[in-house]
Amino acid sequence: VIDIAKLYGQTGMFTYDPGFTSTASCESAITYIDGDEGVLLYRGFPIEQLAEHGDFLETCYLLLFGELPTAAQKADFDYRITRHTMVHEQMMRFFQGFRRDAHPMAVMVASVGALSAFYHDSIDISDPQQRMVASMRMIAKIPTLAAMAYKYSIGQPFIYPQNDLDYTANFLRMCFAVPCEDYKVNPVLSRALDRIFILHADHEQNASTSTVRLAGSSGANPFACIAAGVACLWGPAHGGANEAALKMLQEIGTVDRIPHFIARAKDKNDPFRLMGFGHRVYKNYDPRAKIMQKTTHEVLNELGIKDDPLLDVAIELERIALHDEYFIEKKLYPNIDFYSGITLKAMGFPTSMFTVLFALARTVGWIAQWKEMIEDPSQRIGRPRQLYTGSPRREYVSVNQR
Ligand code: ACO
């Protein structure tokens, strides 16, 4: 038996909390969630109001600086982001090293991390001015990298940013315009995607944000920290869930097959879960899922998609699950990922890009959390403890005597 306290010179209480279900890792003034009531606030403002009335860059300003911008502050912020949208031309060569069939998230992990090799001047985290330049660079360049990852995967030339467009319209154009052809951004789709970005912008200490904070606590440069966040987000239990949710809806295929999948989700011997259902914190309807559902209908209407079989399956699956004892008892409600896949697919994005879009939007949240941590005078390197369950001390035996 190992005496943990003696082993680590530990005095006082030692907690063991797998999955951090009840341990706060930090103090934060950015995002508030009440999971029982289904409330989400950014800097005190309800997500519903921001999504209805605001735009994504305004949300970025709010998350970074704590207040909504005045008109002059907003114009200045938008201009500064716009000035940083280009990536270094050498980045193109970097992209060309990847296989065309690489998952765009793999390309994002690498290319976001590589930004620190291109922008040496803004990796000095001790300088507030440089921290701000690095933050602006990341928010501005992530859409460009995301669009490049997409274009590369389909073998089309990269489209350079057009900075008289707003942030989201510019991104849509970089994804869907082709040289020598006119491309007009659809304002309804652009507004819908902007709203999706707002919904994903921050979500307090989730796995990827905690990863960014932990990486940043060692003093790692911000580009490397955000790359760590992108890597963590990729997992199917986190940002990969929207891709998994859409695949699941496609696998279910028709409404009559839903009961079979509900039964599988309830079967303890079957690893299958209803993707897009359940959340560590929300034990009520995810407020983002409600806005997302409305956005899905708006997008499908705009595109003239009257009968989408996937939407039919989603609506019926939600209806059945919300009345099922198992899901009621375990408080499993649709989360944001349940409807976002249908919407993004209708807009023309392949499933492999869904998590990339999530990463694009979450970048500002990661940066705001990283900045808050760096600027906290009590900040220390994150160093979780463990409960050692291995062998007690034993003596080395030379190989011919084993
Ligand atoms: N389908 C069926 N059963 C489920 C589901 C589900 N989607 N989610 C949880 N459960 C069950 C579990 O089997 C478990 O049952 P048990 O108590 O009988 O063992 C119970 O509900 C609690 O589940 P946990 O995994 O312990 O809950 P946790 O809080 O750790 O997990 C998570 C939350 C990962 C989101 C989980 O609900 C899940 O895997 N959902 C599907 C994936 C998904 O949609 N992820 C997106 C999360 S939101 C985001 O990242 C933006």
C-alpha cells in the first residue's frame, strides 16, 4: 500500500475526481452556465440575445474585453481583424506537404501550431501588446486556414480573403468561390453561419478550453496552445460530435428505424450512444440547441429544401427521446451538435469540415480564457496529481536472471 501523503509530501486534503465532475480548475469571469436551468451567459449577456441581435466579431470583442463595443470600438476592432486575415505565402507550401485525403482537422492542428513558426514577433507572452497582436492574428487567420484546409481537400485553388466583406461572408467566399466565376455570398446563409459561430464561441472549462489553459500555464506560446485546443476538440465526445451526430442520422436513415437505435442507446452491453444527446453540464435543454434548431429551419427554407429526410429523423428522434424514461431519468437532452450538422451540410460543407467550423468559432473563447489566465497574478503551472495504483518499490533483476 502506498502512502500517498508521504509519497508526495502532501499535507491537507487530497481529492480524486476523475473527469473533473466537481472540481473547479480556475476562477473565470467570462462565461456562466446554469446546467439545471439551461442558461448560458457570455460576460453576463444571455446567448439568446447575442445570437438574435449581435454579430460574431462583436461577441469576440465582448469575450476578449468584457464589454460590448461602442460603434467606434467595433469599427476599429473589425478593421484590425480584417488587416490580419492573410497568412504568410510560405503557408501554401506547408499545406502542399499534406495528403489530399488528410482530415481537415489534422491539417488544422498542424497549420495553427505552425503559426508560431511564422509570427515570431508575437509569441512573447510577457508583453500585453504582443499578446493582443497574437490574439488578433489567430481570430483573423483561422477562417483563412480553415478555408484553405477545405480547398486543399477538394483540389481547388485557395481563394484569398476579401476584406471588404464581413468576417463570416469572407469565410464563405473563401470556401465556396472559384476563380473566374462570380460568387455572391447569400446574406441569409452568412447570417446563419455567423449565429452558429456566436453559439460556439465559448463554453467555460470544457475539455479543449481546459487543454488550452493547461498548455498555456507552462508559458507555451499562444499559437501552440490553440493548436492543443484544436487537437482536443477533434474527439467525438467533444467537437467531433456534430460530425458523429450527422453520421448517426444518416445511419438511422428513416423514421421507422428510430426505435431500434433508441433501444441500442439504452442497452448497457452496446457501446452505441445517441450522438448529439447529453451534456456534462446541461441537465436541461441546451439553450444553444434551441437557437440551432430555429437556424436549421431558416437555412433549409432559404435553400428551398422542403423535405429533408435527415431533419425528419432528427425531429422524430428528439420527440421520442424526450418522452422516453431512460433519457428523462438521465437528463439527456439534445445538445448543440444535434442540429448543427444538418445545417452545415445544407450550406454545402462536407462532414469533415464540421469540427473545423467549431474550432474556428471556439478560437476566440480559447484566446479569451488563455488571456484571462496569463493576466491572473496568482497563475501557476497546472499540475494535476494522481492516485498511484502501480507496483510498490521492487529491486531490479538483471535480464538473465528473470
Ligand atoms: N446516449 C445514451 N446514453 C447516454 C448518452 C447518450 N448520448 N449520454 C450519456 N448517456 C448515459 C451513459 O451511458 C451513462 O449511463 P449510466 O449512468 O447508466 O452509466 C449516463 O448517461 C451518464 O453518462 P456519462 O458518459 O457518465 O456522462 P458525461 O457527463 O461523462 O458525458 C457526454 C457527457 C460525453 C456529452 C455524453 O452525454 C455523450 O457521450 N454524448 C454523446 C456525444 C455528444 O453528443 N457530445 C457532444 C457534447 S457537447 C459539445 O462538446 C459541444
